[in-house]
Amino acid sequence: MFAPIKKPKAQVKKEIIAFLDRSCGLADLKPRRHNCGMQHRNCLVLATSCKDTPRATPLEFFHEGLTLYVFGEPGGKIANIKRNPKVSAAIYEQPLNHAKKQQSLQIFGTAELINMRTNPRLLKSKAKKWNLYGVLGTFLKSATKGQKLSSEQKNELGAKLLDAINMIKITPHHIILREYNTDFSMPKYEWKK
């Protein structure tokens, strides 16, 4: 419908990173009653597939430059990535507000699973950076409420939770940045590796 508008590759990359900075989850280290340890903002919808069966999953995401990271428990998306590491993702501002310019990203890339078996050092460093330990602690506290568990049992359960987590690292090779303008135009800009 709209042909890609040309902008310098460096400018498109800069705008994509600025959008990711405004959209990604953040560690929230201020304990409050209804706080899981994260500041939630826009989510990422991750599309995986296996044997011609697509799967789309909304997830909290983080980024370093153009590289995206999501944490996921075992399930269909992990099984799909093991069979087919090619993924697509979408991130968009919500709710759509025609009174201001808004953006979205469509990302095509390759996913890599990082866990306690494949790269424990990297998983632990990212879990610390983005407060996954705090989030797991909040969920562990809720799941064991009313149970008489020793500190050792709680630590063992926490280690099992961490062992079950996969960090999905998405390395993009193509990103489309779309703008939704107040005049209803929708230009798109492309970045390719």
C-alpha cells in the first residue's frame, strides 16, 4: 500500500532504538504491595511456527541496541524455537491515539534460547540486570503463601524456577518502523542488517 520511504540507515536505526527505549519493560526496584518487580509498558508479540502451525505470544521484552530479550517459561513458543529459530515480532503503542504520532515495529530475526544449561552466566547477568530475581521472588512468595517452607526449601524452589526459565535472544535481520501520523498517513522505514 505504501512504498518504503528512504531515510539513512543510521537514522532509521536511531529511531528504532528510541522507540525500544520508550517501549521495553524496566526493572522496578521499589517494593510496593501490587508490584511484581517490573514496570510494564508496551508488550512484544512473538510469532513462532512449527510444521505450518503459527503461534503468537504476548511477552514483556528488554533490549540492548537492536537485540531483543524476552524471558519465557517452557511451552509451545520454546518448542517451536527449538525446531525453527526464525521468528517475527511486533511491538506497538497502545491505545492508538490519532491526536499524536505513534509508532510500531515489525521485526524479523533469529531466536536463540539461553538457559541454565546453555549459558548460565549470561542468563544470570540478564536476570540480575532486569530484576528477574525480584519477579521470581514475588511469584514464589505468592505461590507458597500459607505453606511452612524452610529457607532451604524456598531457595531450592527458586533454583528450580530459574532452571525452568529460558531467555529468548532475538537477533534481527530486518525491522520495519511504521509511523501513524495525525493526518492518517502511515509511512514506513526499513532497517536491514
